[in-house]
Amino acid sequence: MAGNSFGNLLKITTWGESHGPAIGAVIDGCPAGVKVTEKDIQKELDRRRPGQSKLTSPRNEADKVEILSGVFEGRTTGSPISLMVKNKDQKSKDYSKIKSVYRPGHADFTYDAKYGIRDYRGGGRTSARETIGRVAAGAIAKKIIPAIKINAKLLKPTAKLIDKAKKENDSVGGLIECTIKNVPPGLGSPVFDKLDARLAHAMLSIPGTKGFEIGSGFKCVEMKGSEHNDEFQIKNGKVLTKTNHAGGTLGGISNGMDIVFRVAFKPTSSIALKQQTINNKGKKEVIEIKGRHDPCIALRAMPIVESMATLVLADELLIQKTI
Ligand SMILES: Cc1cc2nc3c(=O)[nH]c(=O)nc-3n(C[C@H](O)[C@H](O)[C@H](O)COP(=O)(O)O)c2cc1C
């Protein structure tokens, strides 16, 4: 299976399945001397953990991180950092019914079509547990860019709407907005690795995402150039723009304004309502998905969005130091 790594100079590889013994990440390219403790990483993982509210999956995992390599006496050594979280609250029998039946909106059919084999327990590699490795790696990347502040928030839906969907055995989508402050001008490369393109790649690699927009985003199609152009000015000795329709990048390079982007998450596909589908022999089936699921993916995705953005920015800062 290709495509388990992300990043150029700062490269992460995530590994593991939802119901395997453990899950984690390897981070290659982290500079030596960065102060990191398991506590720093745990703080971020605790924000991602399920079972913390009645509006998230009740799977109860401590998600305790262990640093296996690359950190000595509290500082990175420059060698690959391996991070592991043991899976504990697996209930694989919850999933035995979906062994051969394709869940609508999930990746069962496409995995079978591509690999001819799939670890169906808890979604295997397609599970949100894969994002543990991203968040753990993001906690280390955060140490490389201490001045840059990244914050994601849920724009919609409300807790009331999520609760209603949950009671109806259904699910809802959600929009997350992320703001990145204190970005120096000059990060990003102008052609295939445009900063906005790299952020889009990072965000759309998060399971359950369906859309990405930066700055004015899709609204730009309704605007005139005179409205959309951000006029330049000097403020406190800095080059700034009066508005920020660009969302912090021009020509794929940061312009010193806040980077602002939004990510659309689809409604969770695993719902307990009856749905029509087929099995792996092409026979019609009716499926009701039992087990423990999130009624709104976006509600749990904020630390994941922040971590992926952190990985992109830290990578770009390291690249900037080499030119
Ligand atoms: C934090 C988080 C929690 C998720 N929880 C669930 C869940 O409980 N049930 C589910 O079917 N999908 C859940 N997903 C989404 C699936 O992992 C995803 O839909 C699936 O891998 C198919 O990929 P795609 O939606 O990107 O095409 C979650 C995703 C994230 C990021």
C-alpha cells in the first residue's frame, strides 16, 4: 500500500490498524535538539481522543503515547522518531457483519477493488485511529515552529443538531475553519508545491473530508477584481494587506497575513438506520451499522486539522532554511 507518508524535509509515515495491537507514526527529518516529552504529545492526543463527550464515539481509549526512538534525555537526536499508541478497547465482533457487506459511504468496496483483502475490524486502516499518528507527529512539529499559532474551530453544526442526529441514528457534516497566525512572508514554493496546494493536500488526506477553500474560497467566483484584490499597505513597518481575500498566500507563497482556510467534513457514513447495499458477491443486502461511531466527524477533527497544518508549516520552514 503506497501513500502512507507525508512531507518533504519533515516526513511522517503513519502505520497501524484500528484493531491491531498498536498504531503510530515515524517522523524523519526532525532537527536535532528539539525539546520533546511524552507529556507534550499526550496533551494533543487527549484533545483527539474519542469517548470524551456524549457527542463522540463511546470507544474508550486512553491513547497513551510511547516514544520508542529518536529522543534522548528529552531532546530529539536527529534520528527517526518512532511513536506508538497501543489499541486497548477493540470490540472486533461489532464489525463481523460488515466483513463481506459494503457500507455505503465507507471504503469497504474500494479497498476490496484495489487490494482484494481488507482488515474490516473497526475499519482497519481507514479508521480515524490512523489520525493518532498525525496528531502525535504534529505535536513534535509544533516545537519546530513555536511562534506560529494554529487554531481550528467548528463553524457548524451546533451541539443540539449533532445530538438530534445521534438520537435519530443519523449523522451530520461540519465545517472547520483554521487560522494560522504569525506566518512569515516567503514560505511555500510557487509551482506544484504551492503553500495552498500543500495545505489542501494535507486537509483532504484527513478521512471524511470533502472540501477545502482558502481565503474567500468559492465565494471569489461572485466577486469582482476590485472587491477581491487585497490592497497593500505598510503598518508598523510591515507589508500588510487591507483585506485578506487571498487567505494568506499569493503565488503559493505566504504573504505575511493570517492563513485562513476551511475544511468540509461529510456526515459520518456509519449510521444505524437501514440502508440498501450489496455484498462482495454482488447480492443485495440491507445494512444497519451497529457499533461505536461519531455522529459528527468534524467535532473530533479540529486537533487533526491543526496537526496537519502544523506539519505543512514546519516542513516549509525547514525548506526555507535550505534556500
Ligand atoms: C475524527 C474522525 C472520526 C471519524 N469517525 C467515524 C465513525 O465513527 N464512523 C465512520 O463511518 N467514519 C468515521 N470517520 C470517517 C472515516 O474514517 C472515513 O469516512 C472513511 O475512512 C472513508 O474515507 P473518506 O470518507 O475520506 O472517503 C471519522 C473520521 C475522523 C477524521
